[in-house]
Amino acid sequence: MILMTDSLPVTFRDVLHARRNLRAYLSPTPMYHYPALDAMVGAEVWVKHENHQPVGAFKVRGGVHLISQLDAAQRRAGVIAASTGNHGQSVACAARLFGVRAIIAVPEDANPAKVASMRNLGAEVVFHGRDFDEAREWVEAEAARRGYRYIHSGNEPLLIAGVGSYALEMLEQQPDLDVIIVPVGGGSGAAGVCIVAKTINPAIRVIGVQSEQAPAAWRSWKEGRLMEAPMRTFAEGLATRTAFELPQRILRHYLDDFILVSDDEIRRAIIILLAHTRNLAEGAGAAALAAALKLREELMGKRVGVVLSGGNLSIDRLRELLAAEGAPGFRL
């Protein structure tokens, strides 16, 4: 059964177009099955490795697709974005590819590895504000003043269509998935998964996951309106203080469930992924596995796709996690 999505601002056709466009610039990422994770979750677990992207995260799909579609005047004006890291790397990578000036504002405590990557890709990085939302507010004002093309991290149809291409790959690689679990920060990745999964097979359950230390998107989905929430998570890819209108509109239409996990559950999932898959996951990248472990009884016997959305964990954070692994009470 094919369910049409033309009533939404991003459609399945848009994702198909993005996938065709991206073939010239990005290779498909693998999806692997790990028996060790099966035993822990009680299900057949398939991990989609978006950490294997050139910038280590799924968002590059959206950045490349969006900037490839800008007209000549927009490219000359340059682009500007706010980011905790992965969106900024995506914009920087795409801007370099197409010869466009890119300015990225990041919070003052931004992940140093992601900042270095943005600079190495040629972006101008500006530190502004305590968190993503303060950086975003500065960027919006700067874009209005100077005429840059502002690339919002969620409210961009072309971005959502681009990142949705990984869901197409998931269902080509494993067509019989019963459940897909996807992390939610701003919600672009989850929105793309929803559009693809519910168009190809409406029976697939799509479950979003966010840190309970930054639950703005979860609260907004529950309440049916945009809400703010305190933000204290270490997982910067999940760290938004307010939800975004366009992803929320898609999630309210399609998302089957949305759960919260603790930062400790995310930390444990990072160590599990490193130990049993030999892959480094950042906090947001490990959140889907943390959710699968939490939902073990519900997922029993099912075929589950888990999105490892990014692997940009700093060396200092990894040291902290490995030190904590040996602390009393830590359990794999």
C-alpha cells in the first residue's frame, strides 16, 4: 500500500527527488545486524550507520540537497546557520562543495571536534550564546540584517527531504522492518523517516526518542502545540530548548510513539555500541538504542531498525564515559 503525503509540505516524491540528487555527492550508508544487540533487546536489531557519513552524521544529506537547489543570487549572498555541531558541519560541507560562503553560529560550549570540523570545511564559526537557541536567535537577526540565506535546522522542506533519503535506504536494505526508532532534536530526521516509512508501509511503527533532560519536542508532540522546556542534556544533538513547527507538523501526522530516555541510559548505549559494534556514537546517535533497550518488552520478537544518527563524540567526552564504565553501579 502506498500512502500519499501531498497534503504535507514535504512529500514522498520530494524524498525520491532528493535521493536521486544526492547520488552524485554521497554514497549510501550501511545497515548492519548485530546478534549481541539482539540478545540485549530481545529483537532482531538492524543499525543504520549514518555515523559513516563524510561528516559523521546524517544531516549532511539535508545540507547538500538544500544548497544544491539554491539559485545563483542565494549562493552569492552566502548562507548562515545556527548549530550545536552536526547541522553546521552539514552546511559547511555543502557550502564547500558548491563554492558558497558559510557562517555558522555555535553555543559557547560547542563540541570542539565539531567546531574544528566546520572550520576545516571552510566555514566561518562564530561563538554566540549559552545554548543552541541563543545562537539561533542571533543568526536570525544577522540574516535579516545582511541578506544571508538562513538555513534553519528544522523548518526547511528541502533539508527534511534530503535526510529522509536514509529511510529509503533502510527499507531497501531491510524491507521487513516492523519498527524504526529515530532520535529527535529538532525533528528533521524523524520527520523524514515518518514520510518514507508511512508511505511505503503504514504498518511500520515509527518511534521518536529524546533525552528527558531536553524534552521540548516530546512535550510539543504530546500537547499538539509548540512548547519550550529546560535543556540540560550532554547530548548536543538532542539539545533544543524549543520545538520546530515544520517537523512537529509532520510528526503529529505520522509518528506512532515518542519516548524519553535518561542521559545515563544514553551513556550506557554509547558504551554498548562501542563494545559490541565497534562504532563510536555521540549522544544523539546512541539515543535510539537506549530507547530500544528501554522498550524491550514491547519490541520482543520484532525486526527493529535503530538509527545511529551520528558519531561525533569528543575525545574528552569519550574519556569521561570510559572512566564511568568502571564506576560502581555501571552495568553493560
